[in-house]
Amino acid sequence: MSQKESTIQKKIVDYINSLPGCKAVVNHGSAWQGAGRPDIFACCWGRFVALEVKTETGELTRLQMHELSKWMDSGAVVAVVRSVEDVKKILGEEKTDG
């Protein structure tokens, strides 16, 4: 059975916040912010990270792709993730690069 997106988000935020030098929050959407923004914002070892969380079968909308590309163009580490394991791979690569 597939996990809900909110469950995956919580696990990812808890994992990132367990790492020294990292802080993450869930970006709860509201009427006062633009649509399509990434689900998780984090800073790890001085790098800004924007993560869009999807379930096993979830797909990005065009607006989400557009928003992620703007963050990437600004120098953020950007990824679509489906599990803590995905995040470990991304942050592991980032830590060795920085």
C-alpha cells in the first residue's frame, strides 16, 4: 500500500532535521502564497534545498515543474523525491560536492 504524501513529507523533514547543519520545514500551501511551490524548503550545509514530494505514482504538474525550474535557476538544490532514501542520495551527493 502506498504512503500518503503527507506521511512521506514528515519522514523527510524529520530525517533532514536530524542531520547536523540542516534545517527543513514543510511548505504548507495557503491562499496567500503562489501555487506550485515545493513541498519542503531546507538549508543543508549552507545550501538551499527545494523538494517536491510525490507518492510512488504521483506526477508533477506543469506549474510545479515551472516553479522548480525557477529555484534551480537561482542555484538551489532541487529534486522530486518519493522517499527518505531519495533524499539521502541527493544530500549525500551535495555534501561531497560542497
